Amino acid sequence: MMECRQAIMERRSIRRYKDEPIPREILEEILEAGTMAPSAVNLQPWYFVAVQSPDAMAKLKAVMGRSAEASREELEEQFPDHPEVVKESLDFIGGLGGAPLCILAFEFKDYDFEPVTITQSVAAAIENILLAAWERGVGSCWLTAPIETRMDEELRQVFAPDCGKMVAMVTLGYPEKTGRMPRRKTGRFIIV
């Protein structure tokens, strides 16, 4: 079994997946790890929807195809000299890298509480999911494209109409290939 530090240091965002399902027991372990995250005043304000059936994935990909198109102009402005990056990004957003499964992360409900603390709590749960997946040999990629392109409300209505706002989406699957670690920026912490 992989050690925690090893998972933290070696995990990479995966953008191409094998056409291989994730066994239910492994998926349940990954989701359970998410629910073990710390949260503001122990609200445990998360709700996860694991999308994997062909019908549900088709609905998700239809929305994400529109999300990709809505991202095009911004990506072209960000990467004017790298059309290959724009194409790869749009292909990934629209096709989800061929992931057999996606987890949609929502706030469990609308809370009468400082919104950023609820979002932080759900984000902590997502990080647990990413690390637990990697430990089991399952790759992942944390996506915020649905939020950035204003498709989050549509996804909430389709997959979790009784929940609060969508926080993020995570693709899951067995990696087709593992990317290299991008250079890490230095000077991002201080000890006083």
C-alpha cells in the first residue's frame, strides 16, 4: 500500500484514461475517503455524485461539450502561441479524456454560513478523493471548467437538484499515461 507522502508527491493530473471500469468497491473506498475530510464546524457539507452509466455520461459530456466551446476564446487568449495546448484542453474538457467515471462535487445544501468555508470544506474532501484514488492506481483530474463557463447550475439541476452549488468535477479512471511533474514554484512558504 502506498504511503500518504508518496501519494502526495507522485500524484499527477491525468487527462487520458484507459477504457477500463473502476470496480465498485474501489469507487466506494475513494468516495468514503472524501467524507473523512475535515470541515468547518464539522458540517461535512459535501455531496458527491459518481457519474458512470452510459446515459448519465452522455448527459454529462453534452454539457461539457458546450463548456469546452465556451472556454475556447479564453484559452486562445491565454495560449496565443500554442494552438496545440488549446486543442488538447478543449478535447479534454469536451471528452473528459475518455474517463469512465466522473465525480461531481456539490455543497450538500445552501448553508446560512460563510460561503468560502463551505467551499473550502468540499475542496478538502476533493483532495482526499484525489489521493485515495492515486493510492489505488486510479488517476484523476480536478476540473473547474463547468463553474468557469457557467454550466454548473445545469449540472446541478440534472444530477443533484436538491443540493447546493457545484464546487468542482473530478474525472477518474486508470491512466493511459502518466504525465511528468511540472516544475514547482519556489518561495511559496515561509517559516516564522
